[in-house]
Amino acid sequence: MEDVNYPGCVDYIERIFKKHGVKPVQIVDLACGTGNITLLLKERGYDVIGIDQSEDMLSVAKEKAVKNGMDIPFIYQDMRHLELHGPVDAITCICDGINYILSLRDLDMVFQSVCRYLKPDGIFIFDISSYYKLSSILGNNTIVRTDEDISYIWLNYFDRRSNICEMYLSFFTKEGEYYRRFDETHYQRAYKAEEIIRRLKHNGFKNIEAYQPFTFKPPKKSSQRIFFAARKT
């Protein structure tokens, strides 16, 4: 994630707020991971809650918040089954959180949960790795990176029947004279923009727009990332 421009993402989120004429106070950051977006939103004055399904990542996020003197609730939840104290003004989900939802049924459940906890005319902002990226850039390719302190081998397999990209990563981190290996497996589903828009409409959203990153231009076939903004009906 070191190449992700987190401050730029938050700048862009605020530009989307302005474009849609919304001035949120309360924001829920779904799939918040280690809290990079969450902390920046808090820094900008929003009342923010971070939600993720990884206790390890939430622990890191909480440590970051405490270190920066921020009081942010970080909640362990599945975003298909949100349980909040009440509706909020905006919900975000940045850096592929939606790609980890592997079926249309589960995608509907996420969108229904988000809609349920948005205030009337509230806004939902999220991004995805595009179908093009997962099927053609990552899919069935191997990525190798070697640095002095950490190296990795990243094997990818894309199944065009299920639209699932399987990612197998082996990391080697330097510890003294030796390297420790650990492995991760990730599964992401490739969605086309029109598919996302159709499911949003079906689950109670309006004024749905899709953008190339950091612009308000419609995505291209070769766009590797797509941002969406949708309002609750």
C-alpha cells in the first residue's frame, strides 16, 4: 500500500462532497484496515468511525489513533451486517473493500446495510480495482519485488467464469542475519462499472456517478481504479 496517496484520496473525497453539495459531520469508514483514511478524516474535523473485519488491522489503527491523540471508535464488524447506533451523513469504503465481496448476493447485503444507516440523501463513496485491472493487469501474472529489508513474490490467477482473482503472496522480511517468510492469500472479485451501478440502484441509491480516480470524468475501459458516489433515495 506504500504507493497509495492517502491524503490525495481524502482531498478527493472532500471534492466529491462539495460536488454533491453535502456537508457531512458523521462518517463511517468501512474496510478501514489500519486506519490511514480514517485518521485523515478525523484530522479534517469529521466525527468518524472505522469498521473492519480484521482484528489485527483494527489493533494497529487504534494504536495509530492513540499515538496521534485521537479518540476514534474502531469496531470489528462484517460490513454485510452493519450495526450502528444510528444513521450517519456519509459512508466511505476506500482501497478495494468492495472487491473483497465475492458474490452479488453479498454485494446486495453490503449496499442494503449502507443504505440502512445513511441519513436521507446521505452519500456513499467507494472505489474498486476495475475488471480490467484484476483480469488483465494482475490476473495470471506474477509480480516479484526485492528490497534489502522486505521482498515478496505475488502470484495471481484470474477465473473468468467466477470473475475471482486469487492472489498468493509470500513475503520475506529481514530479521538480523536471516529472513522470515510469511504467506497471505487474498480473493477479490472483478466487477464492471455497470454491474455496480445496477446493484446500487436496486438497493436504494440514486444520483450514481462513476469516475476516473481524482477526476470527475467517466471511467475508461483501461481505467485500473474506479470511484463511485451514490446518494440514498
